Amino acid sequence: MNSDGKPVRVLIIAGSDSGGGAGIQADIKTVTMLGGHAMTSITAITAQNTLGVDAVHMVPTDMVIDQIASVVSDIGVDAVKIGMIGNVSTAHAVADSLAELSCPIVFDPVMVATSGAVLADADTISAFERLMRLATITTPNLPELEALGGKNALLARHIPLLIKGGHSEDDLIVDQLHLAEEQCVSWSDERIATRSTHGTGCTLATAIATGLGQGMDLVPAIERARLFVRLALHDAPGLGQGHGPMGHQSVREDAMVAGPSLNQVTVGCRDYGASVDFYRTLGLQQIVDSPSNGYARFEMPNGVTFSIHQNDACSTSTVVYFESKRLDAWVTELLSQGYMFDQMPQDESWGWREARLLDPAGNMVCLYSAGENRRYPAWRI
């Protein structure tokens, strides 16, 4: 939301994907799921599916610019995401039309589709220089980075970069943010085993643009965008015979809520098996089954999780969980107000970072950050 309570307005300049996995279609889904209002300037119409691109029809440059002018003049814009441009004349015209805007711009230099189809020729790639200089951040993958001249060449020209590591052969994906030659922030995560990776780059860039438009700083916007992509990969529906679409529509509040979120409660039980059967009968989907630890976790249709933990003292075993992406800062604020913690923030073996304190009635309250590990732990059933 903007400061006036209205959804952030995100202008997407990109190509259309008839298969719905990438391009404008992925962008609209991303903006919508993150609470924004998506507007579009379509640069190309493609006939494609999960197996590849069969045909491309370029939209005339004048029409691309008319779409931009139409929405900006009436609705306004809080952030821009640029994806597939298509040809050199459109690249220069888009640069001209955006030069007067003062909002954040994210440029995803689309050159090759996941299937291998070439979506930008050499002249168009050369024209990307103007768009990179306008952009708040440019988000190339490794092949795109090489086509643009390499990291050192771009940083020497003071081009801010988020280098995406998904095209590496490693099991660990490393993304690197370079704002200057000596300034780097990096993130690493295990590769998610799925062939439904169509649209990951489009989705990431659009999620970053949405966050920037909502007033987030760049690093938190990237962190939320990365989480959104990973959850969408976990939730991929498995459509098509090739590189299928991700599951944008199934991403829940994990990637959307900025403040404290009540999404997990643990209650005690005395008979593990009976309690598991009871909650499964109620219709809850079990996602963790650890009878040796007396612990089971369930998931609701809206993504909220609920757990049982075997404990003879059931009356004192209930734990209420509030999640925040800024856990450590939250705890620091509470300490400054005089609250005492039974446990300061620490990384747990189950992939959560937790701090614990008692409410005035003696109930245990857990403040935590889990990201994708709440709904998708490594041992998910």
C-alpha cells in the first residue's frame, strides 16, 4: 500500500507469454499477490508453452509508448519493471519515455527464454545501456551478465547489479547484489528440485519493483522477492511437459506481511497418535510427522500452520507464535521497553530463528522468523 492506503501502482513493460508462465502474465500475478496494482505496456506477443517459443510478434514501438503514456498520465506510477524489450527502437523509445519519471525502476534484461529461444538481438542488447543507467537495479542472470560485458565492466560504469545465480551448475544458488565495485551483499539457498522454473527471473524482478514501490529499501525488497520466488517454486502445480509455470497463486502470507504475523500455534497433547488422527479428521493437512519427538505440524488451506507437541503438562505447553522478518530488531525494541526474554534470538536446528518470552499470564510467546521453512521444511511429508 501507498501512504494514502491505496495499492502501489507498478508499470510492467514486457512481452506476453501465452502459456502464462513468464512475462506479463507472471508479472501481473506477482504484483497482485504482493498487494499491488499491475499496469502493462506489452512489447511483444509470443506463442509459447512449457516446451518453447513457437512465434513472436513485435508490438510497434509507437504502441508500446502509447501504452506507457496512457497509464502514467491517468493512473500514475510508483515503480516500473522492464522485461523483454524486443528491438532497438523500442529500447531507445522506452528509455526516452521513462527519463522523466522519478520512481524506482527495475530492469530485467531478458535475452533468452528458459527454453533457449533468443528474445533480443545484438543491437537491442547494445541499447540496454541506456535502460541500465536509468534503473535502480538491473537483474541479469549469468548468461545475460556475460552478454552485457561482464560484472567488472558494468560495475566500472557504475551500474547497480543483482546477479542471479540460478544458471550455475551448483546445488547452492548464490545471488549477489553489487551497488559499487567494493560493496556486495549476497544470499545463498539450496536449489529447489523442480522443472517448473519458467518465469523465475520475471517474477523476481517484478517482486523487487513492487517492494520498492511500497517504500521498502532495496535489500529488504530483494529478500522478500527471493522468498516469494522460492515459495512459488515449492508451490508449482507441475503443468506442461517442459519448464512449467510456478505457483504464484498458492503463495500465502509468508512473503507478503511486513509486520508481526500470527500464523503458527503449538498446543500440547498426551496421546500423539490420537491427536494426529483427531486433527487429520478435522481436515488439516499433516506436513510434519515426528512421533519420536512427539511433534506433528499441520497446514490450513490459507497457509497457516498448527502443531501438536506431546507433553504431560498440557496446561502449560501451549505456545503462540508471531513471525516477523525483522525479528532481531523487534526483540531489541522490546528489550528497550523493559521486557525480559527467556530466550534471545537464536538459530534452531529445525531452520527457524526464535526468541521466547512470557506474557503477563505466564503463557509462552515465541517471536520467530522461518521464511519458507515454516511450510516447507526439509522433512515435509
